[in-house]
Amino acid sequence: MTWALGQERIVAIERLAAEPGTILPGGKMGRTQLFTAALVTLTAQYGGVREVTVGVPFHRRLTPADQDIPGLLMEVIPVHVSLEKGDTTRTLLQKVGQAYAEGMLGVVRGGGSFPPHAFEVLFNDPAVRMNRFAGFRVRPRWLHPGAGDGYRYLLAQLDDFAGTGHAMLHVDARTDLFDEARHRLVGEQVVHLLDQMLARPEDRIDELDLMPSRERERVLIQFNRTPPLPAPPFLNVAALVTRVADRDPHTPALWYQGTGWTYAELEHGANQMARCLKRRGVRPGTPVALLARPSPSAMMALLAIFKAGATYLPLDPGYPARRLAYMIDDARPVLVVTGPEENVGDLPPGVRVLPIDELAAGAVTEPVTPPVLAEVRPDDTAYLIYTSGSTGHPKGVAMPHRALTNLVWWQINQATRLRRPRTLQYTPLSFDVSLQEIFACWGAGGTLVLAPPGLRHDPTATLAYLDRERIEQMFIIYTPLRKLAETAVRLGRYPGALREVITCGEPVRIHPPLRTFFEQISGCTLQNQYGPSETHIVTWYELDGPPAAWPEWPSIGRPIPNTHMYVLDEHRRPVPTGMQGELYVGGEAVATGYLNRPEITKERFVPDPFTGKPGATMYKTGDMVR
């Protein structure tokens, strides 16, 4: 692809190159330095590296006698440059000039040819003017040879063969690495970066803007466009159950070990429990912990906590007593609802414990009144979820109702083809995906099938259970999904009713057993969803069609509605497509922060300058992506 640089830009380039302090000042050599410096900068950004080598041809005709020698004397010098954090355009020009001078000296001294793999980017600025031939005036034109050498992924050439001062920049890229759009973008970036270097030669290289305006619009606006999602008619996800109970009261909502509960029964039981919680002092916004293994009573208690407008705090019975004590001390729940199998003696002294059996018994005596559904505001905390604590103390993420409701509403309306799915309640209640799993199933009028104890640790039993219970939808982390597929292939047993598998939490690889697993289940899709605890799920990528065509390493996909994804550099500026940067998340999905941790909240939840909304924040994930 070709770009006209214009005479004014070339004059500015040569003016900067002629300034004192340039190693090889003036004319073609100084111009070569500047273009090489731009390619070094661009290559470093694309590769996320500090050491870059660019090949620059050297004609080797050093004496008048050399000019008359027929044949090709040219040598390509690898110009190796180490970028440092404080480098400016001027200091980078000096480094490029020094590296080029050392390379020329090595060639002159007989250092021999360099191997073709010594560099992967090449820049050529031929000092050839061919505006006359055999006494006639001609207009020369550069023609592409039609193929590359296979070593270089990017070649740039400057030409002004006619000597008019209107140079053309030709950028050639390997088609197996660059599609047409990215090929064009690279050329635009080179020109844009040159203009930045000319306008701000004293500024640090890492502070220069590499983003042409068209690309900026693309990564900030076009990449974040999603199908419109109608606003949900509620903010409290508990309203989903009430809606289905009013519409289809006799549809099974829960199924456990051969026994079912209808939506009418689920709604009634949760309403009664919510009244019981309120009578015990639970108010909207107050934390209520649930320390229980999945069971029908635990599902009703979870729903009751949301109906009461309390902040749901899941506590995993498998956690060490020390971790449970830390979470309870940090969150200060007004009640801890406990399952019948839990040892409350491990809880800190002074904690108000309400056994789930007592809650259920108390609910029976509550007067039957209209459904309980506390009004909540968008930024009220729906639930607290604690991070692993791998980098210190676990942090309590305060997730607002707007985020959970947006996620569940999207899952029901856009992320599934199933209506009234039979969904396996497989994920631990301490994992935020369990809320997506539970409420998306209920919101679609489906049946939530509870897993028996120990099922998650036994892939053989899981396969049998999926078959026996005719499970259609399953949320599962990648590692157990991989083990499930390997077991299925080994046993030759596949759950034929399965239609949707949703995975998250780890990078996904479609290894051979996983590919075979989906090939053997007709019509089953795989969704790769991504999101840290601080945002819950924010992107998705659906794999459907023939599994043989699925990529080995699926992308994390595109944003879900009302969520924005930004790939930013260290100065929080957008990076162009293909360049490495840190992933930031904005929009409705962002948590309000960490409970009782204002300093780290300020560090990770930063102002979002891209939405134009006052007070908008984005979450700094720490994940490096392209």
C-alpha cells in the first residue's frame, strides 16, 4: 500500500535531520534515521518489547571506482536499538544513527553478510533519481515485485525516483500476518507517528500518540457496539421469579433428587423467608451471609435475601475457619444463615446465626401477604464476593444491582437460544457465576437442577447425571470441563441433551478430547465468557457450527451490552488494533469498589474519560491483551 507524504512533510523531516546532535545529519541519511526510528517505535509497541532490529540497506559503493562496478554490492545492515523509558525523538535518532554507523563500519571492515533472520522489519530509502533516460525526460514508477522473501513481516520503502520532492511511502506486509485493514493501519500509523515526532521532538517516545483518528473511533466506538438490549423492567433480579410465578405458576423451578418445586412454591417459600428475615432486623442494603451447601432450602434462602433487598454474602463451607472469620469481620453481616451440615462453632464469637431449618420453620408461621420485593437503586450493593487473596488479604468486591441485572437480562435475552432450559446448578455458591447460572435459568422460566454432593469432583458421575436429568445448559470452569470431556471420550459416553456449555475463569483451549466431545453432541454450543470478580462477565465468544472448524485458542470475544472494553497503554491511552495493552472495563458492569479498602479502590477503579458521563469509572484489570 502506498501513501503520498507530500513535499512539506519531507522538508520538515530533512530539517529535523539536519539539526546539530544527529549522528548522521542531513539529506538522505538523516531521513533514513527518522523513518527507522519510527519503525523501531512501532515495532516495539506491536511486540511489547524494548529491543528492536530494523534492516537498512547500505549500497557499499564508497569510492568513485566503486560507482562503475556492475552488479549488486548492497548489504543490509541490522540496526539494533534498545529503547529506554526516557527516550525522546532526538535521543532515539542518535541511537539509530550510532547503530547504523557501527553497522556500516562492520561492513567496511569486512564483517561479512548478515543472516536473513537477523531482522524482520526493513526500511529502504534508495538514493536514486531517474528522471532522465538516454536524454529523454521520464516519469519512473516503483513496481511491487509480486512476492516477499518470507523472512520479513514488514517492509517499508521511500521513493522519489523523479526527484520532485514529493516522496511516496510504500508499506509491504505479509498477508498471513496482516489482513488488508491492518496492513492499511500500519502505514497510517507510520505517517501519523512521523508527524508526532516532527511536532514534538523533545517529548518522550512513549508519550507520543500512535492512534490515527479513524483507528481511535474504531477501537473506542465500533468495537464497543453491541446489539441493543431493551432496559429490564426491574432492578432487583428477584423480580424475575415473581414474573414467572405469575405467568407459569406450575412450571418446575427446582429439581433435586427426584423431587420438584414449582415456581409458585419457590415464590411462596422465598416470600415467607424474606418476611422472616425482615422481622429479624434485615433491611435493604444490610449484608446477610449464606453459609450452606446447595439445597432447595438454600436456593429459597438466597432468593429471600434478594427479595428483602439485603446484600448477599456467600460463604463457602469449604473455606478455612480463618478465611471465614476474616470475611465475616470485614463485611459485618447482620445474620449468617447456615445449612444443617455446617459447624457454626468455627464462626467468630458474637455472630448472629440463623439455621436455615429455623428460617424455613419460621417462614411457615409468617402470615401470607403480597409478594415481598424490596425496591433497590442501581448502585445499591446486590452482593459481596471476595477475591482469592493470592496477593494479600481477600478483598470484598461490592457489586451493584445494575451490574447483576444487566448481566442476567443479557444472558436471558441474547446469550441463549434455549427457552425454559434445564440448567445444572453446578458452580459453588461462593463463585459469582452461580448467580448468573441461577437467575438466568429462573428468568427464562427454566428448571434449576441441583447437583448432589460431591458431583463436581467426579466427572464420571457428572456425565451420568447430565444424561439422567436431561441437562440442557451447564456453566462450568474450563479445567473441570476439560476433565469432563476427557472422561467422556475415554468412556464413549456423551450427554445427548446438552445444548449450551458456558465456561469462564481460565483461558480456553480446544484440545482434541474437547473437540471430540462437542462433535459427538449434535447442536451443542460452547460459550467462552470472560470477566474478573470486579466486573463479573463482560465479554463472550460463542463457538457453534462444526467443532472441527473451531480455533484452538478461542478469543474472549466482544463486550456484552452496556459494557465497554478498552485496551490502553501505560498512560491510559487507547492502543491501535494488534498492539499489546492493558484491558480496562467500563460501563454498567463495573463494581463500586472494594469494601473498606478506599486506597486500593482508588488505584483499580479509575475515572473513565471515554464515555462522557460524569463520575463514570472503569476497572483496571491488570490483564495484558491485544
